[in-house]
Amino acid sequence: MDTKTIANEILLGEVARLLAEGRSVTLRAKGNSMNPFIEGGKDLVKLVPADGIKAGDIALAETSAGRYVLHRVVKAEGDSVTLMGDGNLRGTERCRRADIRGKAALIVKPDGRAVDCTSRAELRKAAVWRRLLPLRRALLAVWRRLPGNADRAPKKEFRP
């Protein structure tokens, strides 16, 4: 099977267009910014049009022209939305509500199990994880050492 690589800004621009048409899109997650809830390279994420974004939702946002992130909404007040990846230790992104292109409805794990990320239980887990922000570095270090997560450790660059 041939594999073709498409730049994120092109792929996600097309995803945003499909979501604007009212369609849903399922993508394989990339990156570590949403660990441990979404594992890059392993999990599939089903995105749906973003109706009624609120704190706790996982949103696909265009934070600047052609730059997209799939991060958790930590605050949504008026027209302003603040996002942060679950695997991030600090740093947030801000955008306008109009810049939210879609939101995650399901996370499909490699074993086929579907996690409804809009359920009360998942939103509660995310709220607890948010409160654990001061401990996140240690918790993620432990999580990365669990069987099957060794490849999730940040890559260290060798410099002579």
C-alpha cells in the first residue's frame, strides 16, 4: 500500500471545510500534546461540527492562519476561548469562538474501544486532570513508563 504524506495545514484545512458542511471526520491523532487521553499515532479521533463549545471539550481550533491544534478548552467566555493540551505542562493557546472548527466526539483506541469524550465521566476525568496540573510532569513520567507507553517519552536530541 502506498503512503502519501500531506502537510497538516492542507489536511486540516480540508477537515475544517468538511466540518463546516456539517460532516464528521475521523483522523489518526498525531503528537503527544493530548496524552494520556489521546495517544498520537495510536488513537483515532472522530470530529464533529462545533456546536456549543464549553470548558472540557476537545476542540480543533485554527489558532493562526493555517495552524491548527486539537486541544482541550480550559475556558470559554464570550468570544474568547483558551485551549491547552492535556499533555502540556504549561502554555495555552487563545482563539475566538469563530476559530473553533470542530470538536471531538469519540476517541477510538487501538483495540476498537470507543470513548465518548463528551460523557460526564470523561469530562469529570478531564476536570480532575486539569486540577492536577502542578503534578502533571510526574504523572506523565509515570504514565510513559507503563507497558506500551515507552514510545511516548519525549525524544531527546543528542548534541555533541
